[in-house]
Amino acid sequence: MTLSNTFRTSFFCLVFGLILFGCSEKKTFSLDKDDIRFAGFYSDYLLVSGVSSGNDNAVPNAVDFSELNQILERNALTPETLKRKTQIYKENPDLWKAVLVQVRENIRKKSATAQ
């Protein structure tokens, strides 16, 4: 094998290895305590507003300020934390997807216990 063939083979192996490494690296997000609380808040909000009823034509119920404060308190969130986490989710859609998975699970559990 000549030097140019060795170099070419090594180059292609390196490129192929980097491609495989890039494709296989999937970030999994572990939710922190504020993410879990936010997911609980958002689940409760959706349940109270009627959005999660499964009816696509359903009009959401208006949630008044006192109900919103009760949901925040029940989930141990402050308005500042809510605002901060919302901004973080806007900047990181993959984290937001992970939170939505948790929201879906919360709604499923709460709906199962309500029946």
C-alpha cells in the first residue's frame, strides 16, 4: 500500500467516524426541580382550562387570576420562576419537548385517577 492510499484510507475512516459520532450523539435532558414544577403547573393549567379534554373543537375555559395563583402555589412556583423558565424553553426547544413529555404523562396520570 502506498503512502497516498494509506492517507486516503485514514482520512475516509476519520470522516466516517466523525459522521457516526455526530449522528449518534442524542442529548437527553434531565429535568430539574423547576422543570418538574413547571410541567405540573402547565398540566394543571391545561386540565382547569379544559384544553386536555381530547375534544379538538372544545373552547378553552378562561382561567381567572385567582385560579392561576392557586395553581402556581400548588406547584410551588413563583411568577418570576415561571417567566424565567418560559424564556429558557423559548431558547431551547429540545428542553421544551422534554417538559411537554412530562406534561403529557402528568395529564395521563391525573385523568386516569379522576375516572
